[in-house]
Amino acid sequence: MLWARGFLFWTGSVLKLWINPTRIPSIEVIKYKQEANMKFPYGISDFRSVILENYFYCDRTDRISKLEREKYQLFLRPRRFGKSMLLSMLENYYDVAKKDEFNALFGHLKIGKNPTPLRNAYFILKWDFSCIDASGSLEDIRQSLYDHINDCIEEFILNYKNYAIPKIRINSTNALSSVKSLTNAVQMTGRPVFLLIDEYDNFANEVMMSANRSVDHYEALVKKEGVLKTVFKNIKSSASSSMFDRIFITGVSPVVMSDVTSGFNIGESVYFEMDYNDLCGFTEKEIRDALSQLSPDVNAQSNAPTSDSDGAQGEASMAVVEALNIMKLYYNGYCFSYDATQPVYNPTLALFFFKKLQRSGRFPENMFDENLAMDEAKLIYISTIEGGSQLIIDLMQKGQTVETHEISQKFGIRRMLSNTTHDRSFLISFLFYFGILTFAGRTDEGKKRLAVPNLIMRRLYVERLNEMLIPEPVKRDAGRDAAEKLYTRGEIGPLCTVVEQTFFTVFRNRDYRWANELTVKTAFLTLLYNDLLFIMDSEKEIDRRYADLTMIIRPDMRHYQLFDILIEFKYVSLSDAGVSGETARALSSDELAVLPPVRCAMADAEKQLRAYGMALNEKYSDLRLKSYGVVALGFERLCWCEVSRNNA
């Protein structure tokens, strides 16, 4: 059987079409090795366990020597992007108590061939602020923070009980007193302390974005004599007196650090440096190598003759390419340096994919890891800020990109909330730090272009936009039912009715400055988006032209009774049609279709659809394509028609 496997994938910030007309087994036949001799550390961030228990690990130890150049550093990455594993690597490398394990932990890694003089030279004090309970009162939060710091100091005492450290006093009501006791005691030994702080802004961000908290509540933590500011003032004092010889802090954004900046302003920001673009995250080569080890045992799973080694290898290679391109679409696309040319994959999502693939032998049906659902809260928060909802709408309408002169490295909550800058730089910067936007090159004028990195993040935008425009769950359910009728039965009428009755009512009450076919496309996209079954794209490039909306059935879902969908949108203003809104709403479907501007727009849409349909059908031998032209008359009515495959 001949197959022409094709689907869309990311290259940088652009979706392109991947085609390979090679003979491959059906997706129902390809099954990946479930007993592959690999272990994936999904949810595990303990470096020692990963290495000693032979888990999959992408070596980043070669960056240690460069990291040593600065004593006090702040490193930012989005949630669940491998920051805790990075800190655990540093902890195991510098910990004096792990000296006897150095060869077992690092001997086979890059740093093991040429270790730095500072290896295993420090006492390690490690805090993890994601452990802080942010749900209570300010006093509750303060006590939770102090309890955590005291717990870490008690762990420190146990870890170094054989190092003749003088007695350290634990003050249960004031952990800063405990820290002072620790630094005084350790100073007597002559050995320095390396302070590691993981997720420094975690609980403060929770307070900031809590729906039932005011900005004043957040500022009470980070301003004046707030507990978090006081903690960082104490850290600064200890660093200045060499009690903390080195400090490495991870977090998500600089907002909290900016708000406590007078308390701690000696940390070097290293998160934009080119050498650290993939310090957390996987490269494409690392993803491909892992997939190669999980590729199918084709001789066992297909009808290929066992002696046909070349054919079997080709089919195995095909399986790797197919899985790689799916992962590109959903998990790739993150650039954290202006100069980065190779985007990185979200490591948590990649490990999620690997583990599911290994366990079941198939792609995960839901490519989204529910542990990342908290990222949606960031979009909800942004949508409540002045200008935030318009930014989300713009990102869904304008090719998923926005432009700004700079990504701000120092902005507090008040500056972001006021956000009077013309290019919305603080809001854009906030979304960048949380991984909801990423670098995507520069404009001809030198401005920085940012894009939605992948389909996982795009799903968050679509879901938030859907909730913004249709807050009633019953109406959203009706929209989903209408969308299902389109891709299972080929009926677009019910979907158009939902858009007219629901979205257009909302649009009529908004600013008409953004009224065009992009607005209409956004409405359809929010209703149709379904990455469980389809690879979704808008403005898809086909033969150097762009189709408005395509829904290509995922390779692993093609055996279901679904249609591939292609839609071209046109917009005719009421003034161009010479009718009022009331008149437009009173027109019958036939009267609407024969209005000259509507008829002309539909003819243009049909012409484009025929060209796009021919190109797609040539590239996909197994495509089940349904093509539709949709013309909006203002925000009052929709006219639609199907362009059959025979005519395409």
C-alpha cells in the first residue's frame, strides 16, 4: 500500500509542510518499542537518582565552568522547564559531602573529563520556594516561609554532621535568626556556603495572580518590610560579608525580583545568554536520538519480510521522522536568547511524550500534560489587566506574533499594571517569561518579534479567548457540538449559525477597528480547535500562498471517520454592501448570497480554495478534504458554500 504521509511542523516560528511519499506501514501497524531499554525521568528532578539509576539524561555539565565566572546569578525559565534538575546538578557537583561520588555521578559526563577546581568544595544550603503555602494570610505565608527555611537548615545540619560545624540554633519564630546562626557557625570551619534557591518567585506569583487578592496584598510581601524583601536583604548582607560565597537563584520572571530589588540587587541576570539557550530544554538532535531508540521493531510489527533489512530500517526511520515532526509541532519552538537560531523543546513535555510512547507504543492522544494547566492562569491574569484581552485577541488574529522594542528585564507589578507603553512591552515581556511567547526574530526596523511557540501554548490562547468571548458554558457546549458536525459530517451550517448568534452579538459591541476576515477566522478557530484529533493551523502556507484555516487529521487519528477541513474567510463591510445591520439581519440566505459584494467575495474565496485544494490533494494521497468559503457581512450575517473535491 502506498502512503503519502504529510503534516505541518514548526521551523522556528513558521509552520511548514512536511511530506514524505515513502511506503510506510499504516499508523495502525506502527507500534513503538514498549520494552526499550530506557528510563525517562518524567517528574523526577533529583540529579543523583537520574544518573545512578540510569535514567535518560541530556548532558549540560559542560556549562558549569562558564557558570562559575559569576558568583551571584539569577536564571529564569518558564514553569516545568528543567530548572530544578539544573539546581540539583549544581548541588551534586559542588557538595563537599558528595566528593566520594564524583566519578560515579560525573565521570562519564562532559565535566568529568576536565572538572573545575571548585568541585565538591562547598557546603550546600538549598531552598525551594515552591514549597511555600501562599493560600493564607500574610502572617501564615511568613510562617510557612520561615518553617521551610528552618527545615532546610535542619537538613543542612544532618548532611554535614561529620564536618565539625559548631552548634546551629534554630529559631522557630524567626528563620532569619537561624540563617545568621548557620553562617556564623560555618564561618568557623573556613569552608564556604553555596546558596541555591529554586523557584524564588513561586509563592509570590501565586499571591500576585490570585483572583481574591489585591495588589496591596502582594506588595505587602515584597515592599517596605515585607517578609520576602526582608529575606533577600538578609541574603544580600550574608553575601556581602562572604558568608554566602556563591548564590544561584532560579525563577520564572524578574517581576518579583524587581519589586524587592533594593533588598537584593547584586545578582547577575544570565537568562538571555546564547550559551544558556538550551541549558534547560532538549535539542532536536537529543529528541531524535531518543526516538531512534524507541522506533518500532518493524519486522515484528509489519508485514515486511524479515530479510528485508533496508526496508525495515527505512520504516523504522520513517517512524522516527513521524514522531519527531509531531513533537516539533507541539513541544518545540522556545528561544530564550536574541541570537538563538535553534529552538529547544520543553523538557517536561518531551519526557511526558517519551514515557507515554514507551508505555503504550503510540503517541499520547492528549499531547497536553495537565500539570501545565496552571499556565492558563497566567493568560487569565493577563486578560484582566488593561490591554491584556486585546493582546490575546491580536495574537490569535495577526499570525500569532507581536512586536516590541525590548523584553524588559526589570519591571515591577505597578509598571505592568499601568502598562502605558505604546508597544505593551511589559505585558509582552510577562508572557515571554512564562513561556507563552518566545523570540521569533526581528522586524526590518529592528524590533523584536515574539510568537506563540507551539500548538500546546496556542491551545491555551484559544481556550482563554473562547472563555472571554463566550463566558456561558452552555453556549460553549453548543459551539463544540456544531464544530463536531463539521468535521464528522461535513455540515458547516450549524457552526455558522452559532457564530452568528453568539460571537457576532459580542463583536457588535466591540471596536470595529479590528473588523475583518481575521476577526471571523478567530471566532471559527476558537470553536473548531481540537488538537486531540487535528493538527490545527491558520494562515497555512500552500504553494507560497496562505490558506486561512486548515485542520489536518493527526497521523495517529486518520483511521477514524473524520474529515480534513480547509476554510477561506472573506469580510464585506455593511457600508460596502450598502445595507444597515437591521436590513442585513432581515435578509434571507438566498438574498444574502446574491448581494454583489458578497457574491464577488465568495467567488474569490472559491477560486483560492480550488487552488489550495488541488495542492493539498496532490501532497496527501489519503486526504479526506472538505473545503468551504465563508463570507461575513459585517458582524450580522454569514454566507457559506462548499467547494467539492471534484471541482477543486
